[in-house]
Amino acid sequence: MAFLSKLINTSRLSRVLLIRILLFSGLFTVTITAVQLSLNYQNEIEELQKKSKQRVNSSSGHLTRSTWELDTQQVILIAGDLFQSGLFKSITVKGKDGFTIVFLGEKDIKAQGWRQPLIFGFRGRFTTVGAIEVKIDIDPIKQKIMDEFIIILISQFIKTFFVSIFILFIIHNLVIRHLNEISNWLNSFKPESSFSPLALETDKGSDSEMVKLKSAISEMGQQVHKHTIGLEKAVAERTAELEKLAYTDSLTGIANRNAFFQASNEELSRSRRLSYDIGVMMLDLDHFKAINDTYGHDAGDEVLKQVSKAMSNCLRKEDTLGRIGGEEFAIITPGADKGGMHKLASRLQQSIALLNFPFLPEDKNITVSIGYTKISNDENFKAALKRADVHLYTAKASGRNTFITDKGFVPSIVN
């Protein structure tokens, strides 16, 4: 019973199956029992009628003579003797003219009965002298059938209940427990989490359909897990690519204008918290328009890519290089000082000047003009960048291929 209680309380399917098994078995049992008892009832009635007719026939001779002789006392004695047999509900004896000679018992119009004429023979002649009407007592039969019905019903219910429990136990072991395991596994299954397969039996029943179903579901879950992980990886890679496209200059591969300004503002906020200086550089390739006009835009693009690569090689990991215009570049250098900024500007010019391009004459190389400054404690990044841009145009006006900074930071230096 403990197993049954646990099974019903933990499995809704088990409760439904048990109720339906009991319901259908009960209906079947009631139907079969009712049909059987109905047949028994008819047999009992027929047997009772047969006995009652035999009993009446055994007394009909005396009853007929007494009726012929109008011996009412004798008729009453004979009818009373018949009634005492317990077979009859009522007995009525009527005379030739239909008048009632004697009535014994109780009136019950629903009771089953029959009528037998009383025929007297005298000297070869026969005449009807009356009739006897009887109604048999079927109440004992009804009570007997009802008692049998209750006993059979109770016994069949008990047998059906235990048979249902046994069937449910088999169904649970073969089907329900597997369905519960599948359901619990599916409820806890998360494709994006680490994959744990369904536990599979390794005993002799491991080739059953339910075990094969669990194996198929587990394999499907593993495929869904792999697909989800692959999809998440693809989405992450695609997101990274989109972010790169959004913040990277498509030609040179360095930060574009938006990414450069975002990085600059973040670096400025960090420098204010940690109290370090930031240097800003503006760079512009000299005579770049002439290169495009003379050698074509493909040549100009190649110059921009090679120059960007050369400048990136001159920078530290914490520095940021960005393309903010056609041939204009900008650099932010955290922890800037006078000597470091001067050396970086010189190194950038030298690195760019060493670049070789097959479309340029041997005596011609690429040069760059630079303006740089340090961000003051009370100004924003754009104000400092504008000051560096002013220094850049001063460098261009001074003959190009040079770098200029604030007079208070480093004196004007011309290479």
C-alpha cells in the first residue's frame, strides 16, 4: 500500500490509469453480473412457476370435487393447505358463475400469476365448475438475487482493485517511470548549459521500446545542445564582427572616428580618477591629394594602409590610434611626458619615411606633419584635440614633415 500511495501521489498518469481501470472494470463487472443475475432470476421464476403448478395440480382433483359439491369449508381447507406451501402470494378460488368462494393472501397486481379452470367429469361429460387463480411469491427470489448481486459486486470489486494495482505496477515499471524520467529530464534540460544525458539501463531490458525512446531523446538533446552552443558561438562571432565593423575603419583596420572619440573620453575619465596625464596627437599625410591625383585612389588606399600599420607598430598597447578623416589620424597616449611625446613624434615620422611604394619614384617618400599637446586638468578632450589640430596646421604651414607642440610643453622643433 505504501508503494500505491507513493505512486498515486507522485504520478498523475498513474492516478488517471487506476481510476479508469477501476471504472471500466467496474462497469464491465456490473454489466456481466446484471446479465447473469437476470438470467438466474428468470430461471428462478420459471422454477417457481413449475413448482406452483405441480402443487396446484396435485390438489386440483379434490378442489374441483369440493367446488362441484359446493363444499366451501373443504375448498377453504384445500386452498389453505396450498397457501401454507409458501409458494404463493395469493390464492383465489371462484365458482362456476365467477363469484369468489375463497381468497387467501394479499392483493398484488404486479405479482406474476396464472389461472387454471376447474373441470369436473361425470358419466363421460365434462363441465367447468370454477377456477383457481394464483399469484406466486417472487419476493424471496428478488431478495436472493439482490443479495447475490451485492456479494458478487463486492467480491469482484476487491478482485478488480488488486488486479488493477498489479496491472498498474507492471505499466509503471514498463512505461510510466520512463515517462517520468523523460519528463523530469526535459524540464531540467537547458540547451545552453552543460549537457547531461538521460540515464539509460544496462540490464536485460535495455532493448525495450521505452529505453530506445529515452536513448533517442537523449541523443536529440545532445544534438540540440551542440546546435545551440554552435549557434551561440556563431552569434558571438557575428556580434564581434559587427562591433568591429561599427568601431573599426574598414580600409586601415584601426579605430574609426566614433571608436576613437569613445576611447578618448573613457581614457580621460580614467586619468582623472587615477591622476595621470594624457597626450593627444594629430597627424596628416603630406601631399596626399597629389598621390591620389597622380597614381590613383588604389595607390592612395595602399598608402593609408601601410602608414596605419607603421604607426601602429610604433605605439604601446595602451595607446590608441584612430583615423578621423581622409588622411588625418589622431593618437592618444596615456601617461604622456615631454620627452616621450617628442620621441614618439620623431619615431612616427621616421617609420613612415622608411615605407617603400612601387609606384613612387626612388627619391620620393611619404612624410607626415604632426601637432601634439597634453590635456589640461580643466578641459575636455575635444578642446585639447582642437589645440593639437592648430599645431598640425602650424606644422604644415612651416614646410610640412615636422611636428609642433605647445610652447610651454616643448619648444618648436623642426626635423
